[in-house]
Amino acid sequence: MVGHEGGRILVTGALGQIGTDLVQSLRDIHGSETVIATDIREKQGHPCIENGPYTNLDVLDKDKIFKLVVEKEIRIIYHLAAILSAKCEENSDLCEMINLEGTRNILDAAREFNLRIFAPSSIAVFGPDTPRKAPQITPLNPTTKYGMTKVDCEILGMIYFEKYGVDVRGIRYPGLISWKSPVSGGTTDYAVDIFHAALSEKSTYDCFLNAQTRLPMMYMDDAIRATISLMDEPIESLSSSRCGYNISGVSFTPEELVFEINKKLPNFVCKYKPDIRQNYADSWPDSIDDQISRNDWNWQSRFDLESIVNEMITNLK
Ligand SMILES: NC(=O)c1ccc[n+]([C@@H]2O[C@H](COP(=O)([O-])OP(=O)(O)OC[C@H]3O[C@@H](n4cnc5c(N)ncnc54)[C@H](O)[C@@H]3O)[C@@H](O)[C@H]2O)c1
């Protein structure tokens, strides 16, 4: 018997923003050899490749997924491989293929081999008709292609749970802020890029959202804690929100973030040059009601804006 609950853990899309932090945390908890990192790309020197087992895996390659699950005695998959919001709007065919077919392949493997699956959702499931503080249970009418694939994945997860008994769990992540990995392709990327720019020699940043765009955000440590604790929760505790639990961290505007950064770096200057991503952000809510996650699995965030800014500047320096 190996690793976690008699098997190993596989992470898809492990070289991305969340995978970089999640793989490390899972290896700290369960041991390096128990956690198999996979991604479609190789990145020399990446900690997920250096610090434990790594395999190339395209989530569209269903045969390889099935083969790996058997060979490596996988019990749990954290399925992070996806195309993010801004990139999805540029290439909707690719977005649909990776986000939907990739997820379906992972769910099929779960059905065949009785695996537990984490399949993340996003606040992009909400649309312009969502109340500014997004409730857990509300009509989901996203206007972005990315958001539509995330709604479809939540529905697909519920179908596999109800019809085939597959234990699928998911969180509607807000925009995530972290320092270990670069970000690209997301609408909330500004809240990471801004720190790199603030600490650069020029100490200026052109923000692609306007100064007053309030969005739900979260520090990566909170997101990783939420992910692992949801996956460790007994199945009986989870309700019909299991494939897309709302979780709330902090909500702020670019202007408020700049104000907080300026307390530490007074010379930093931010200019506002909204691009197409402003439209995506405008279709999303300001904040998130996470009462159901608090009730079902005792969720509570820890990082506020001030502590996020402190952590980011200290670690990036
Ligand atoms: N980061 C955020 O702020 C955020 C917010 C909401 C939801 N999410 C969701 O969380 C998940 C992970 O996000 P992330 O920020 O780590 O994304 P990311 O873009 O940083 O990483 C995704 C990874 O998937 C890999 N990938 C792409 N196509 C693949 C394929 N065909 N097969 C295997 N791997 C492939 C990429 O190489 C990349 O390393 C996604 O489902 C995303 O929609 C993220």
C-alpha cells in the first residue's frame, strides 16, 4: 500500500500558478513520491519537476490518463489543466476542447477506477445578472466562453456524481494572488503582475483594468488550504454545491491595491489603460457569499489585503 489512502495523487496542469503551490503542499503532507505532477509542457528547473515524480501528460490523451492511473496506483486527481479566461476568449475552440474534453476524460477515469476528483471552477461562472455579492445558489449566465466552460464542468461533475457515484469536488476560485509562479491568460493577473512591476527598477505599472474595478480575490495560501481541506472532508458533509463551492477571500479595486502598495513602496506609480479584459471583469460580481462553504466544511479565509501585500512584497524581494 502506497501514499494517500492506499494510493498516489496525480495533479494535471501542475506547472501552472495553482499547481506550483499545490504540488509542494501535497508533497509536504504526503511525501514527494506520493504526488505525481503532470503537465503538457516541460519547464527546466521547475520545483514540481525537481522535487518529485513528473510525467508529461496531455489531458486530451485519454489512453495515457487511464494507463497512468493504473501504473501509478492513483486514488485522487487534482485536475488543474485548463485554458484561462483571457486566452479562452482569444481561442474559444481550444478553450472548449481543453476545459471540457479534458475534464470529461478525467471524470471517465474516475468512473472507471473509482477516484476522487478535484475540478476547480471559477467566479467566471457568474454573469451580469448575478447580484453584486454572488450567492452560492443563483442562475449562472456567464457572458464569457471561459465562464460557460466552467458552468458546463460543474454540471458535468454533478452528472457523474449523481449517475455514476463519482466523488467530484470543486471550488469557484476568485482571482488568486501568489509569488511562486508567473501568471498569464487570466483577467485578474494584474493583481500579481503589479507587484513584479512595483519592485522593478522603474516602479511603474500599466493596469489593464480601470481603477475602480472591484473583484473577488484571494491569497494562494488560503486557496491551497481550502482545496486540501475540501478534499479531506468526509463525503457526507458535502451538499449539492460540491462541484462549485463559493469561497470568499478579499475584494478590492486596483486603486485600493495601489494605495496599500504605496504604504510600502511610496514611489510606485500605476497608470490605468483598460483593455478587452475590462469587459470580462465587468461581467463578474464584486464579492462572494460563502456561507454554504462555512457551514458544510468550516471554510474561513485568513489573509486580508494588508497581509497579502506584506507577503507578496516580502517574498518577491
Ligand atoms: N489562477 C486563478 O486565479 C484561477 C481563478 C479561478 C479558477 N482557476 C482555475 O484553476 C485551474 C488552474 O489554474 P491556474 O491558474 O493554475 O492555470 P495556469 O494557466 O497557470 O496553469 C494551467 C496549466 O495547464 C497546462 N495545460 C494546458 N493545456 C493542457 C493540456 N492539454 N494537458 C495538460 N496540461 C495542460 C498548462 O501548461 C499550465 O501549466 C484552472 O481550471 C483555472 O480555470 C484559476
